[in-house]
Amino acid sequence: MKKIFLLITLALYTTMMNAAVKVDRIDPTFWYAGMKNPTVQLMLYGKNIKQAEVTTDYPGATIERIVQLDSPNYLLVYLNLSGAQPGEMTLKVDGKKVKYQLKQRDKAGAERHGFTNEDVLYMLMPDRFASGSSDNDQIKGMNAYKNDRTQPSLRHGGDLEGIRQHLDYFNQLGVTALWFTPVLENNSPDSDNGFSTYHGYATTDYYRVDPRFGTNEEYKRLTDEAHAKGLKIVMDMIFNHCGLEHPWVEDMPTRDWLNTPEWLEKAKQEGKKSVNDLYLQTSYKLTPVLDPYASKVDLKETVDGWFVPSMPDLNQKNPHVMTYLIQNSIWWIETVGIDGIRMDTYPYADASAMAEWMRQLNEEYPNFNVVGETWVTEPAYTAAWQGGSKVAKINSNLKSVMDFSFFDKLNMAKNEETDDWWKGYNRIYNSFVYDYLYPNPSSVMAFIENHDTDRFLGNGRDTLALKQALALLLTVNRIPQLYYGTEVLMNGTKEVTDGYVRKDFPGGFPGDTHNAFTAEGRTKAENAMFNWLSRLLHWRKGNSVITKGSQTQFIPYQGVYVIARQYNGRTVLTVLNGKSTAATMQVKRYAEVIGSNARVKDVLTNRYYDLSKDVELRPRQVLVLEY
């Protein structure tokens, strides 16, 4: 009996092994010929594909190596394409033919130019900006979700088509680049307590636009039409983590594909995905990454802990994981033609692996740009993440970083009186004095608010403070980033939920009675703010004094803060009264940048001022003087 059982078992095993392996998926879904790095990693997915034999006779393509992973359902094939031309290649997987496309690149990598300090980025959330189609509101086959605009943390139905239909609005405003929060598939079900992944930061498919936003083809169309109107597109990416519903979580390619995944095994044994005692939460404290005295436990919590339980932490130290992510970023550059990348939660990922990503990207696209989110409010920390830093242990190769110090100090200053030492605009002055730490201050991105912070206006509408903040943002030596709706006085705070700083843009959705996309639909106050900011943005566009000029700042004096930009004999003077009472700009103090110029124009109002005598300033007044 035992012998018969063994024979049956052997027969079943032989039948299973001899059965044709079915390739369910290959990532990347296609690739490009003529890349500087000729090697591409193909991730083949299919039931019991691990032992499959893979060959190809495509001219110029050779298999460098095949990597078997822990899971029986994945196989990595590393192809060298150094001699391959565009065309349809054939892979033989256990003798079965699988077609794979090698495409022609639209342009050489050096021809792709990213955003610079000549641009103004406009950041928006696709779900909350505008709905251009109702056809994608409910997608069959997605995990349970619903659109409900009355709920701040559920999906509201915005999409890429809605953005495309309003491209002219961005030109009217005067911005030059659009940064969307992530557009890739986030197939997570709504939670029981009314939360969803409308924000896009829990990726479940790195090669597919979330169908509720549209299709890959619609993303490409939007980008092409934006380019035709002089607008750049910046893609938000996340290498630190993915979404809990990503196939990698249920079927991990290797045991170390994720950081600290032990709690998932215990959860499976318990028949649920609830957090247990094996779960490691990140501390959200980024300082250990650069701290020369950091303990191992603090560093591990920062970089190996999960951002939240629904966002599995990817292990960038695994070279196969990192190769997958690097290729994915290149694929989107080539496929859609994006003009830049904003990398989420940058210091949470492995620093060496991220530096290698940037090295490869810079080699392939020397004129491209990536900005990393580095949320620490001290300039010394942020500066160490910019490529070429003399104080960093690892050269990040990262061209741009986000200036959280500027954001933090400005949001304190708006509620203070500028004194002679520390408060008010002294905070901004004392932040800029550390610009010597940055290898390239003009490639640092500054902002006054974003999707993760309170709106600058809070729950009010203090346009005096807002105008001062925007004038400063748009005239200093930085890449400026705006947040959607500020131009029409959108406000809100996070004290209840993030959704209150991510409200729907008025007029972007069917049934809206208030349309802030048109002058006719805006209120008087909204038009006043829109027109003021639009005038400043259009003046800034192509203005070499702002983009190339030297910067001189003066210590705030009797409440007045002055910054000068100078280039080729031209000067722009930004003057801010940092007090809620009248103040005087004593012109002799600024003689070194004023010179003999007397009659100067305020670009904000087209009013002329006489700098041969002191200038009286109203409470919280701002001037942008040009001469």
C-alpha cells in the first residue's frame, strides 16, 4: 500500500512539473532599447514558475542570469540588451513562447529636462481637484470603496481627465509645472472607520494608473497636452512602502522583500491582518539617519519600521527590490514623459540604495530633476541630503530637497511681531543664513503649505499674511511650490482629519454651484487673490533676476525685512513689514542695493515709490520693487 501511495505521489509531482508554466505577468510590462544601462530585470509571475527554464534568441539580447526567489511563483530574468533593437522579442519559458515588446525611445535621456528654479510647481490631489468623467467613479473588480464627497477621508471622484480639462486654468494663473500626488493603483478597501487611500500613497500596482483616475493612456495624453501648453508634469513616487493589498504582501517574492514582516505571519496564523506584538512602527523621527551618535534601535525603528500598518515597508537593501523600483521610475519617464519626480518619505528608505537610484537616474537623464521629501525643520539636516554635500557620509546624488525650515519658520512668523532679535521674520533670516550648507541653494524647493500640513490660512482668511508669504516664496533663491486652491483662498486645518486641508476645488465636480475656475464664478475676494498672485507669477516667469540673480538679505530692522536679488544691473527688492502696526523702511540702510535709483515700481500694484526718502509701510504691507 505504501509503495502504491509513493508511486501515485511521484506521478502527480511529475505531471505537475511537466505541465506548461503559465506566465501571468511580466514587470516591466515592456522595455526600451538603447538605454545606457543595457541590463533589465524582468519579474515573471505565474504559479510554480520558479523552476522554469527561460531562453531567448532575439538578436542582441542575452540572458545574464536567472534568479530563483523564495516564492515558487516568481522568477527574475536579467537580460542584457546592449545589442538589441526595438521590436517584439520572444522569450521561451519552459518551451512556451511569450512575447515581450522592446520599444523605441522618444528621445535621448539628455534631452529630457526637469523642473528648475525657473518653474513654479502647483501641487494638487487628483481625487480632490476635478472630475472629468463619471465613467470611472465605480470600477468593477476593485476592493470595496465608495465615492462620498460629504466624507473628508473617502474618495470624491476626481480624475486625470478633470485635470486635463483645466490645463488652461494653470496657464491663466501662471504656474509652469504640475505635481500630482500619486496616481498609481491603490486597490485598498475603505476602512470600517471611513478612511480610504484616495491620497495615492499605498501603491498596489507600480505599472498601472489607478482606474478611478483613468488609464495609462490618459496619463500620457494629459502629459502631452500639458507639454503643448508649456506645463511640466512631476510624478509623486514612493519607494519606502507599498500598499497592504499589493500581491507582494500575500506572496512575498523573498523572505526579506519587506522590512520586519514577521507580524504578518502571525496575523495569518490568527486568521486576520490586525496588528500584533511583532509589528514594528516607525518612530517618524528622521534624525537617527544622520545622527553620528544614533543607537541601533533608534535607526532600525526609523528605516525598518512601517509607516502605518496598511503600508508595508519595502526593503531597499535587497538589490532585486531596488532594481525593480529603479526600473519603474525609468519606465514612467520613458512611457509618459514626466518632467520630474517628487520622492515621498525620502530618508525613511535605505540611504545607500536611494543614492544608487539617483546615480543611475542622473547618468541616464543628466538634465532631469528629483526632489526628495526630507521632513526635518533644521537646514543642516536638509542640506546633508542634497547631492554633493560635504558633510554627508553618503552622497545622495539628489539634486533637490524640500525646505521644511522655510515652511516651519514662516508659519511661526505669521503669528508674531518681528522684533530686533528672534521672532517674526528674524526666523526666516536665521534660516537663510545657513544656505552655505547647501551645495546648490537654487535647487532647494520652498513652500508655505502642502497636503500634509495645515493650510497657510488656517481656518481664517488673513490675506495680508498670505501675500507676504507668497511674495517671499516667489522672489527668494528657491524653487517655489504652491498648493492647489491657495489662489482662491482655500483654507482648513488637520485638527480633525487630513481631509480638511484636502478639500475639493470649487467648480471641479458635477453639481458644484461655486466655480472658482472662472472669474465669473469666483467671489470678489477670490478674484482679488487670484489676480494678485497671477500678476506676480506671470512677472516671475522668465525673470532672470529671480532665477539667476545674487541674493542679499538684511537683518530685520525695526520690524522691516528686506531681501534683494540682483542680476546684470537690475534689482528686485522684496520689502516686508513684519509688524501689525505701521513701520518705516529707512532707505539709507539699504544704500548698497539701492544705489542712485530713486523712482522704482512695485510690481504687485504698479505703483511707483521714491527711494530718495524713507518709505512708510502699512501694517503687514509687502512691496516687490523693481529697478
